[in-house]
Amino acid sequence: MSLYCSVGSPDTDLSDAQLKELLVESLSKVGPRNRVLAVPPDQSREHSRAGDLTRYTWEHYRDKFKAVLPAIGTHTPMRPDQITHMFGNMPQELFRVHNWRTDIETLGELPASFIREQSEGKLNYTWPAQVNKLISQGGFDLILSIGQVVPHEVIGMANHAKNILIGTGGREGINRSHYLGAVYGMERIMGRAENPVRNVLNLACEKFLRHIPIVYAQTVVGRGKNGGLAVRGLYIGDDLECFLKASELSLKVNFEMLDEPIKKAVVFLDPKEFHSTWIGNKAVYRTRMALADGAELIILAPGVKEFGEDKGIDILIRKYGYRGTPATLKVVNENADLAADLSAAAHLIHASSEGRFTIRWCPGELSQNEIESVGFEYGDLTRMAAKYDPAKLRHGYNKVGGEEIFFVANPGLGLWAHRSRFESTTPVAAAAHAV
């Protein structure tokens, strides 16, 4: 097993030229390849720089580069304009669409006893290792899985095997992994590279993916000095080591520990990236451990027009709403439709405040009635964006009309918490930087 690239620090700022050079050097170490498939994320992870890395890979291999399979999971397929925006001048015909309901092969199954152990006795089902058929049957001699390692609500730290087993996974694998994370507890998982959901994916990777020629290219991205983005690290390899090194750096770059809980937070969702509450509720996941009891979270979401990216999930969100863990577990037990779509149930749990703080959505294309019907408070986007102008706010604490607010320009870049949420001995608390 090999680590082809391990470059990064909290102060590193890789240029485009350096990023390309490091990638090409790594691909040269991998050796000649004749059929290459790239598996990057979609536009909701545009800041990962996966679009550039995919294009550099295409430029390197040219006619040996056969396809791109965006790891969209349950997300809406990318539109041609989104592909061009993220991947530049790459030919559109190279891009394939993953259908999580129909395009999958089950490579094997982890036993219920393992899931029971990982869930502390709360769950008793098997877990199928499912991937898109292009991964398992496409005849590729290199599958380059590209993405960003950053704190994540379901898996603790995003990427590595998640990009393949969830991003190109199937209905049962996605549903059951998400529900395991929700039942175990999101706040026990976020920011931790080792956790029950990651343990499931790692074991499945070891048992069922060893014969597939996967190489992982993973970035760590943070805020730059000028308010823009900076690539703090690039880690490329074919085993777990590259992920663990990237996770260690990500905790230093992306996790902010606050001395005091936040009483009011304002989060902006870039309309190019966020079109649904399914993705946009990162605003809730990533800030919840920093919010005080009774706090208010205001989400400015000009591009949000739906709840679920998947039509079936959108229906379930509208039907059951974000009502908290006890209510969601109850309706799962009582309703076959939600029980059959456990990733939706997990999302309803993850995005609830559990009655601890107010979530005020200010969407561009959802009505007040729609927002309030699923359990959120509503805010008028025009009025709220005028009061809390994202163009004028800086990251962190700001004074607006004598009121102190904490502003987050992109929740996908980090995780925020106050110290009372962690014991001083936890790996997360030790690695996080203070604000």
C-alpha cells in the first residue's frame, strides 16, 4: 500500500501550479494506466478543488481518461452548466450520472452482529457494500477518488471510502449508514476520524474493495488570509494513511473551538452550491455544538428551492418535518415509508435543534408556509439579507446595529463548537484551534 503525496500544514497555501505538479507527480508514481475513471464530488463541494484536480487528471491521461462519475449519492444530477462551472473545458460526454436506486452492485454484506456492536446494541441489521456498476464492472485500471477531508455530520470526517461506498452507493447502504450515525449521535461523531460509521466503511473497504484499483486524492481547504480559500494540504494514496493524515490537518484547519456559546449565528449559503435544505442544513449540523440554549440560527439561502434533492425524500421531509429525535424515531417505527428510507429519517434528526435553539430559514424559493410546515421558523430573505449583509460581514463575530452575531460564510468549510461540548481529553478538542 502506498502514500504518493503527503503535503500540508495549517499555513500551507498551495497554488494552482503546485496542486497540479503534486498530482502529476503522484500519478507518475502510480504508473501507466489505460482506462481511468475519476470520481469527484458535485457542485455542492465545489470548494474542494476536486473540479481542478479532475481536469488536471484528464489533461495528464488524455485518451486514457475514459469517464467521470460524480459521487452525488442522493443528490440531483449535475446540469451541463454546473459541470462547466466546476470542471472547465472537459468534454461533457465524459460525465456519467449515478442513480442510487438502480445503478448499483452489492459486493458483499457486513453482519448484523457488527452493526449491533457499532450501534451499542441499538440496531440489528446487516450492511450491504454497494457501489455503482462502473466502479465494479467498468474495467478501469485506475479509479481516482477525489475530494475534500472536512468535518462531517454522518461520517465524522468526509471522504476516502465514503466517496465510493456512499457517494456512488445504493439505497440500502446509504440509508443504513446514515441511520447508524443518527442513532449513535451526530455530536459524538462530528470531527472524529474514528467512529462507528467510519468503522463500517473501513471494514467494507478492506473486505470488498481490495480488488478494485482505487487511489484517493484528498484536499484540506481552509480560509485564506484575504477571506478567500486556501488549499492547506494534498494527500494521495491507496490506503487509509492518506485519509488519517488529511483528517489530522483538517481538525487544525477546519475546526474552531469557541470559549463562549453563540447567542445568534448567521450562515450564508452560496446559491451556486446550495439548492435544498438536504444540503443546506449543513448550516445546522456544523454550528449546533457552538450554539447556546435559546440561541437563534439565521440561514440566508437565496438558492434554496426544495427540501430533498431526491423527489422521494422531498416528499418524506414535507410529510414528517424536522421534529427532533424522539418524534422521528416514533414515526419510523409507525410508518413504513420512512422506515424504508432511513437516510431521510437520519437527516430529519440531524437537522433538528431538538428544541434547544431556533432555526430561522430565509430561502429564496420556498414559501413561509412550506418552511413552517416542516418545523422551522421563517425569515424574509430580502429583509434579513439587508440587515445581515453577507458582503459586509466578516467571518466570526460582528456587531450589527448594536447586536453581536457570529457569521459563517460557508458552513461546508468547517465545524464550530464551544468547549463545554467536549471533554479536554478528546482528540477533537486537542486538535481544534481556538477562536
